[in-house]
Amino acid sequence: MKRFMDDNFLLQTETAQQLYHQHAAKMPIFDYHCHIPPKDIADNKQFENITQIWLYGDHYKWRAMRANGVDERFCTGRATDWEKFEKWAETVPQTIRNPLYHWTHLELKRFFGIEKLLNPSTAREIWEECNEKLQSPEYKVQNIIRKAQVHTICTTDDPVDSLEHHRTIRASGFDVRVYPAWRPDKAMAVENPVSFNPYVDQLAEQAGITIGTFDQFMDALTMRHEFFHQNGCRLSDHGLETALAEDYTGKEIREIFVRIRNGNTLSETEVLKFKSCMLYEFGVMDHSRGWTQQFHLGALRNNSTRLFNLLGPDTGLDSIGDFEIARPLGKLLNRLDMENKLTKTILYNLNPRDNELIATMAGNFQDGSVPGKMQYGSGWWFLDQKDGMEKQLNALSNLGLLSRFVGMLTDSRSFLSYPRHEYFRRTLCNLIGKDVENGEIPADMELLGQMVENICFNNAKAFFNFE
């Protein structure tokens, strides 16, 4: 019987072990999509205790705690930090076979050197040991990032963001590159005029112009896009139920914009047309500056009205959706491609039924200009666990080029989530190692070792081509 989470955790063959220990483990981390606050990096924040760095904002853990019968006050409510940690420690043993069990113990081991299993009997000693270490300068945010061997971080930022924290980070001389990523979801949210119009007012203020027409709206977004570019941004991101590609005319869009600015509620058709227009225009913007665009597709958000009214978005109320994806996504990408305005693109699906759909869609629009120009993105959100990763890697291998894959990302709000890269790398090496042991691919360790290193870091570094 193997010991839990030993040096060869998830590595079931000698080939897998060689690939991981000699190639994958040494590679830096290129975390090109996450949700960590740039302010915390700029301030070089030091957290008071393990709950603050580990449980605040982590909807994965909140969902598990709720499922374990934990009252909301211990998740997002007013319980003390110790009480919240204690409830998490009670929940952890119940997460066996959930990726949270692996992530929890990987993070304790890699950042705090703790190999004890977290449970009610060890909670107090682990709490005290972590908190004592967190008081050391070694555990300021920037040193945590360095300890994880992170090379590059891309945060997620709204077009109205001042990017002041990114400028502070750059001016500080911090040796890890931290870049903004353009996330313009709010600029498309015309279904709610009560929130959309104040957002447009914010955009006008940041751009320094008046916005009364659609053309002025686009002028303001273009100015902010250029501002992001000047501050190092080279990629965008869109969180969508599905791609949108309704037919529309310029006249229709201008009229729709005036209606929404006048506070009118739009029809469903008007909303779809406006959002379709914006997705296309954002794609054109990204192409004009050589950015990469990302599409995160398939989340059905804020399902619990009760908890949403209490807590708001991004609090663990989302699930996998079952939207039509192929036809509108193909139509959107094809329009950009026909006009030679299709930039480098990463496509992520949340519903595993869509794995092969997304993998083949990416293959439709490769054009030979850039290796892996169209990427089938890593297992995302509910799929960023061993089974989901393996299925994504297999679909990509069967229908595209695994060797050109830009690899893993954390997609996290926590500074302790970098072991997710290790989890992915071990899974990748195990998959390849099994094929070697089965005689399905040659035991050419020079070829395979280089491939693993490329997927872990080199491909992303070359693909995004930051300054």
C-alpha cells in the first residue's frame, strides 16, 4: 500500500515519476488566469491567520461546508476566524474523493511543511502552527508567490479599473511579472439598465468623455483597451453562458444603445443582438493589438435566489449549464476569421459533454500563423480535478495537438492555490507515463521530457509573448 501523498503521489509508473521529477517539477508557473486581488500583491499583504488567506472568498470550500451541514455564519457570516477554521477542519475528512481533500493537504504541505491530516483532532495544532508561520516575513504575499516559483500572474480586471495596483507592483521592482487581463462582462450586461447605466457613467469618467451614443461608448472602450495595453495587458477574458452571434445591423445597435441609456428594458432579442455585437467588437479590438482572447463557456450562475439575495455573486451558487454552444461559437469565430480579425483564442467549457465539441471547434480555425493559435483550454472550475483534467487532456490529444497546449492555471482567489499546477503536472505525467508503459508511445525521454516542460511553462511563455 502506498503512503498518502508521498513524493510519487498520482505517479503510477516509473516513467511518470521520471517525467515529473526530472522535467515538470522544476518548471516555473505561468498563471495566466486568476482572480487574486492585485491590491494584496501591491501592498505585500500579510494575513493574520490561516482562515483569512485560506477560507475568505473560497466558494469551493463554502459549498463543501454547506453540503456538510455547516451553518452559513461559519462560511460567509460573522463567526470568528477560529470558528470558521474549526468547521472547515470538521468538513475536510468528509471531502474524501473530492479534489478539495488533495488541494487542502497539498497546500498545508507545500506552504507550511505540515504533513498531518486536517481533522477535528488536529485542527487546533494546525491552526496555531500556520498562524505562527504567517507572522513571519516569509509569508507576506510576495514571498508566498516567490516560494511557489511563479514567473507570471495575470489577474482579472474590469475596463473601468484604474490599474493603480499593477503600476505600484511594477514600480516596486517585484521580480514576478503581474499583468492585468481585460474582463468586459459588465460592458455587455444590458439586460439590467439599473446597473448598466451607472457602469457606462463610470466608463465615461475613466475615459474622460461623454457617452450618449453607441459610437461614444465604443470610443471609450477603445481608449480603455489602449490604456490596458500600455499597462502590459495582452489578453482578455469573457465569462459567458454561451457564445452569441445573432445577426444585427449597425442601425439596430445604435437604437438599442439609446433605448438602454434612456432606462428602457430591452427585449430578449435586443439583448442578444447587442451582446453579439459587443463580442465581435471586442474580438476586433483584441486582434488589433495582438492580444489573446479567452472564452469561459457554460456556467449557470446564481441558482439559489435565497443565498444570492443574502450574499451576492461568486459565493458558490453556480453550476454546470447545458447551453447550445457549437453553432453560435462557430458563427462568431467564423465571422472574425473571414475578416482576418480572429486573434489567438482559448476556449474553456464547463460541461464535460462539450469536451470534444470544443476541441474540434478550436481545430476549425487554426491557420498556421502561430503554433496552437486556437487553444482548447484546461479543465476549468468544476472540471479542474484529476478526472476532468484527464478527460480534457485526452480530448485534446485525440483531436488536436497536446504538445502545443499552454497548460494549467489556478483560476483562484487564493494565494495558496499554486499547488493546483503541481496537481495538473502530476496528472499530465501520469497520463503520458501510462502510455509509455503500455507501449502506446515511444519511451523517448528526451522528446517526452521536452514536451512536458513545454506544456508546464514554455508554451504559455511563448504564446502570450508578454514584454
